[in-house]
Amino acid sequence: DSPSTRYKKVLLKVSGEVLMGDQGYGIDMNTVDTVAAAIARVIESGVQVCLVIGGGNIFRGLSTAAAGMERASADYMGMLATVMNALAMQNALEKIGVDTRVQSAIPMAAIAEPYIRRRAVRHLEKGRVVIFAAGTGNPYFTTDTAAALRAAEMGCDALLKGTSVDGVYSADPKKDTSATRYDTLTYQDVLSRDLRVMDASAIALMRESKIPIVVFSIREEDSLRKVLNGEGTFTIIG
Ligand code: UDP
């Protein structure tokens, strides 16, 4: 029963900003449930899905470092924030019958498996959703880079960036009504025009690994399924 979708193994990056919904901070459980339902729908069709969750809804290392904290410590706090989000996402998925495993880049034996690449690949083959927590495990990085790294390591066909906007625009569509959405972009376009889709190291890694990045809105429950079928609106970077 091979999936009819264009991508068979994907890494979905969900930023902390998405998980906070319309709140200014923290985890909005309705939004987490919506994302979980979207994932459940595509798991049913046989697509392998792994996740990297951000932490910006709870803690950002860079801004705290700017306020005077040592950068590395602040970044570790940021990575811990991603673990909280990962557990919320795991709970929402398990509640609707999707098998999951959380693997943390920082070993935390009581609450998550350690990150072991080959074990993660096996989980995916068994239809489990693997949630990668704690980013890359290193300060000075972001969860965008972690998403690119894990997508390459897992051999994903695409890195899906679920945001609150339905693609990459020429300007911020929330502020500029003349902003237009790009259907396609090259990695080089994103880098040279500084389009701020993901950070430059993530884009460079995807270029090197030849993995397309699809930017879409994850706010609607059906959007993930649509993107996997090549329907709906999104921007593809490749
Ligand atoms: N972080 C880190 N190394 C990583 C991933 C994340 O130090 O490999 C820290 C960093 O401080 C960052 C925070 O975790 O600000 C939250 O991650 P991020 O800002 O990428 O989350 P998002 O913007 O996706 O919500």
C-alpha cells in the first residue's frame, strides 16, 4: 500500500510561534491538537513523518543573551523549551492513536529516548512519528538547522516548514498588502535576497543535500495532506 503522495518521508518543522496560536506566549493546546490531527491524517496514508519542534513560544536564547545572560546557558534553556513542546505534541498525537517516540539531542533518560539515528529510521519504518527534541543539542544553533540536519540524516524527500502564512512572500503580507507569494524559489534566491524563510545554515544544508523545502500554513487541519498531494498553496524552494 504505497502512498499516492509525492513525498513518502518528510520532516515537518513546527516553530514555537505556531504552537502558541493567538496567545503571546506558551502552548495553545487547541493549536497543538490541530497540528496533531493534520499529522494523523497523513500517517494514515502511509507517509513517514518526523518532527522538529521549536521553542520560541517559551524561550529564545538569543534575546535572553542580549539581556545579559551567557549565550550558551540561554541556548540550553531554549533547547529545554523545545522538549516541553515535544512532550505536548507527543501527548496530542498519542491521544488520537498515533504512535510516537520523542528523541532528545540532550540525553534525558526519564522522559525521552536519546537521539540514535538508526533507531529513529526504524521507528519511522514502523509508522511511528519521531519527534526530535532539544534541537541539535548545541548552543549557537537553531531548530531550523536541527530540522535540516535531521531531514538529511533521515533521508527525507522534503523538509516541510509549517508556519502561520501559506508560503514565502516578497514582503510581510500582514503589513504590506502588495506583497506577493512566490510559487517556487531556488536556495540561492532565498540566500541572496535574504528572504528569512529559515536561517542560512539550514538553507545551505538543504541545498547540499538536494532536499526541497516546502513552506505552507499548518493552521488548517487539511493543509498538510494537501501539500503532500501537491494541492493548496505553498512555496517550494529547490
Ligand atoms: N537552540 C539551540 N540549539 C539548537 C536549537 C535551539 O541553542 O540546536 C535554542 C536557541 O536558544 C533557540 C531556542 O533553542 O532560541 C528555541 O529554538 P528556536 O528559536 O529555533 O525555536 P523556533 O523559532 O522554531 O520556535
